[in-house]
Amino acid sequence: MAFHFCAHSWEVRDVADGTIVALRNRDLASDTVADLIDDLFALVQESGRPNLYLDFSAIGLVGEIVLEKVVVLDGQLRERGGKLTLLKLNASLYEMFEANNLTAVLDLRQADAAETLV
């Protein structure tokens, strides 16, 4: 079976318990984010590592659809024993998640956090 994520120009790095993917703004366009989420989930399944770490250091703000899709991806991973962690969120982006009451639902790490992984 072929996976679409191979066509993405993501920076992907494996860690002991998961995979880190560095995203760019173009990856989170509202018209393609649904496919992105499917591709990220497929990446996790293919890797055999349960956790996914999304590096948001190159991301400004995102649309509401992105927030919804991130929550869906987190749910998919949790159903299979994994989890989603968003790394290196800028202050504005973190506040956006906070305003939507997602800081209690998702594992979010701000850009200025001393420890960003695990």
C-alpha cells in the first residue's frame, strides 16, 4: 500500500517513543489539512512508534479547521495507545489553543519552554 506522506517535504525524525514532524504553514492550509491529518496518522502507523510530535516552530496562526483536525488526530492516536504533542508553539498560537479550551485536552509545549520533548 502506498502512503501519500512520502510526497510531503516534512522534516521527519525518529525518537525512542515516536516521530517528530516539523510542519510549515503550507502544510496547514484549510483545503488540505484533512489529507495532512490522514497522512500523519498513516506515518505513525507505518513507523510502529505510538507517539507523534508536531514541531510548530515555523507556524504562525492557524484556522479553526486546523484546531479541529488536530483534536481528531489526537483522538485517533489515543485510541491506539499513542498521543499527540505539539512542540514549539509561539505565544499567539498557544493563546489560540487556550481560547478554544484545548490546553486541557492537548499536550502543548510553548516555544520558550526549557524542555520541549518528553
